[in-house]
Amino acid sequence: ISPNGKLIAAAFGKDSVKIWDVDTGELLKEIIATAKINALDFSPDGTLIATGLSDGRIILWGVMP
């Protein structure tokens, strides 16, 4: 859940993250990575998601499209 409580993100399958609006349930964005996602977290300001991948990389993604 984002720091402001307005977004929720979850890893799906092996290589994707989906981000929803908590109030409406609307899917806002899907992120596709090139390796299995082992971890994810929002940045403190809620504008980025960090993903930890199975190949050892950490990638930062913009939250909004």
C-alpha cells in the first residue's frame, strides 16, 4: 500500500506488478519485468515502486502512467 494509502500494488505471476486505486478498484498500471519479481515496495513519496528481481537487479518504476 502506498504511503498515502491511495494505491495498492501486488506482484502477479512471475514477472508483473499491478497497481490499483484503493477507492475505485480501478487498475491503473501493469509493469512487466524481465525476470521474476521477488520483492516490491513504494518509495516514501509514493511516486516510484522498487522491484527486486530474481537476477539480482533492483529496478525503479514510475507509479503513474
